[in-house]
Amino acid sequence: MDRVPPALVPQLDADVPADGLTIGEAAAVVGLSVETLRYYEREGLLLDPAARRSNGHRRFRRADLDWLAGLVMLRETGMPIARIREIAAISRTPGSERERLEVLQTHRDAVVARLEQTRRHLVALDTKIAAYRAYVGDEEDAIHDD
């Protein structure tokens, strides 16, 4: 995980023992279900494969959890899994910060476009709600006038 400077990933406020956390514990710490964490692993979204004990059980270390927290944040911004996979692949190469920046900037542009669209939708909804309130108010006045 030393390929990604700590300043470039979220730092979780969680106690992580030296031997790491189980998949269930790791999922809970980063706010994912175990199945979602397994999916992320299958999809190649983790920076490195999770360490495994001799019994084959995964162990997630501090760096894994910080990386996962970054993935959660990216998903919450609406970043598609394919784009996150791209970020993960690029991040495995030291010195690829400029390429990661380009991917993030492109995604930011998409988020801003969605935000502008959402604002237009909100104006349309407010207009429709105002029209319905006016109509319902007029209708109630007409009923009470009888």
C-alpha cells in the first residue's frame, strides 16, 4: 500500500490489531456488507489481495481499510465500478498520481453535471408542487364556499 501516499486516502479512526481484521470486522468498519467486500475483491478493486491466515481466512490491515474507505467514498459519489477498477489498476503503479488525478477530475466533472441536472429537476418539482398546492388550495376554497 506504500504506492499510495497516506495523504491521498482517507484515514479511518479504527483500532486495527497487528494481524488485521476478519472480513466481517473489516466490512463493518468501512460500512460495507461482507458480500460487497467480497465483490470488491473479486472485481479487482482492492489495491492488494487481502492477507490470509494459514486457514485461508482473510485479514485486512490498516492500509487495506484506508483503501476500502476511499473506495466507499468514490462509490458514494456515484463512481462506477469500472472507473474504480481503473483507479485501482493505476494506483498499483508508483508515480501514477497524475493519471489518478485525471480520472478523479473526469469523475468530478460528471458529478458536477449530475448536480446541475438535479438542480434543474428540483426546480421542476418545486414548480409542479407549487401548482398542485395552488390547485388544491383553490379547490378547498371552492368546497368551503358552498
